[in-house]
Amino acid sequence: MLADSLSRLLADRCDPALRMKVAYAAPYHSPELWAALVEMGALHALVDEDHGGFGGAGFDIATVFEALGAALCPEPVLPALLAARLLVAAGADAGPLLAGDLRYAVGLFEMDGTALDEIETTADGGRLTGRKSVVYGGPGADRFLIVARDGARLSLHEVAASDAQVLPYAMIDGGGAAEVILDAAPARLLMADAGAAVQDALDAGALALSAEALGGMETALALTVDYLKQRRQFGRPIGSNQALQHRTVELVTEIAQARSIVILAASRMGTADQSRSVSMCKHLCGRVAQRVAEEAIQMHGGIAMTWEAPVSHYAKRLVMIDAQLGDADHHLHRVMAGLQAV
């Protein structure tokens, strides 16, 4: 029911023209579509019933984000998911976030990359100093959840956007991110030892991105197959070319493998095998997403490089998904290193 309702809403309100209109220009999404998603309860699906939602399990997350990916939805649902996981873990009230009264963004990583042990933002006497890079959903956020270092531990703090310097910009796919600079910014401590909660949020985010990639890959493949049937050359559809048929079948097979591992990772959320399964999932989906993006562009030809072709926007989003919250190589290394925070 959730998948059907969300898919219908996005089909009515989020066509490729919307992303072309809102991408690359502040606020990097559609406030009207965001309000519609909040009203239908999409954010509530990301949190369990005990904390004000009606979902929160792995399959709830995967269902929401697969629909978002299929529609190429530009809304900042990923930062809402990350923030919700952290607020719930900290015992804080997630109600204002779920109701759309407050927008949160999460400051995780810094300029050196995606390693938690490289975090240098410091907390001293209720004030934070440091810089958070590529903060998803940073433009327009009311509050930031900032991960800082407190000796050997990671702590979680809440900072009002008005107390930080926020430098917004668009990523390569048009989605909004920001640099958040903290100079003795006043902060409220939410968790003194937040390492496990941060890793859980990262796992949920990686699952969400994998499911979003799955939805995007399915649509990119459908666009490509449709183009192969319609585009004619030498008096026949180019889809009659056997080499192109074989390449298309290979994509179908790889996307099916990606769907299987998304299902596996979703089923293992909340278990001891959560992180390992999610990293395996993000690694495989990242590789497949890159291939689908490249093949879709090549089989479309030059038209796929134009702004007007929806497939070009799907390709950019698929490439960006691989880079977010650790790329395929990062997650492969995590699995190989026994899931240490590397």
C-alpha cells in the first residue's frame, strides 16, 4: 500500500520536467512536493511506531527510496532518514521532523573523506568548532545534527542553522548539499557516545541509497528499451540488433542481482549481520548503477548527453548515488577489513 500510494503521488507530481526545473538552483528541490510527501506520511514510514512513525524496518526504507529513485525525486528524504535514526537513538523527539515542522540535516564527514576516525570537529564547553563537508539537505535546514570528536569517542550535538555558517551548492546531479562551518557554535549535546548510533544511521542511509539506485536503474532500463524499439536506422528499429539485445539482457540480469541483495540487506536490518550485508549491498548496487548509467547513455547515443533527455538525469543521479556515504570501493574495503570503520 505504501509503495502504491507513494508511486501514484510521484507519478502525478514528480515528472522529469520537475527535476529539470528545480535542479542546480536553490533550494534544490520542490517545497510543494516536499509538503505533499510529508502530508502522505512518507517520513513516518522511516520511524517505528514507538517513536511516532509506522515503519522503520529495512523494507519500509527500501520501499520508500525505491519509489523515489524510480521517479528521480529531488526531495531531501535521505537527510531526514539519517536525522530520524539519530534522534530516535538519542531519545530525542523526532515528531517535528516527521511532521515537517523542522528540517534536519546531518553533518557527518569532513573534507578528508568518509572515514569516521578522521573526524576532527571538536566539542568544548557546549560549543563546536570544525567544518562538515557535503552535508546532504544542508540548504534550507533548520537544525543540524553534528558528529564531533570527544577524545576517543564520537558525540552527537544539535546546532541551530542560524548559529553556523552554511555554504549551499548543487551536487553534480542537481541535489542540494552544503559546507557547514562551525566556529565555537553553541550546541546541545544529544549523545555523549554516539559511535554505534552513527554507524546505524550510515547503514540505513546506505540501504536507502541502494534502493534508490534500484528504482533509478529500473527506469533507466525501461527508457533505454523503449528508445531501442522506437529509434530506426537502415529501415529497422535499432533494437533488432543482436549485440544491443545481448547488452540489454545483461543489464536485466545485473539489476535482478541488485534487487536480490537489496532484499537481503533490508531483511538483515536490526540484526548482527546488518553492517556487513548493507556494505555488500552498497558495493554491488554502486557497481551496477555505474554500468547501467554508462550503457543507457551509449545505447541512446548523443541524445543521452542533452539536458532535455530524462535518461541523462537518471545517469547523473546513479553516478552520484555510488559516491554518497561511501562508494563501491569503500564498502568493499569495509567487508574485506571485517567491517572495521575504515
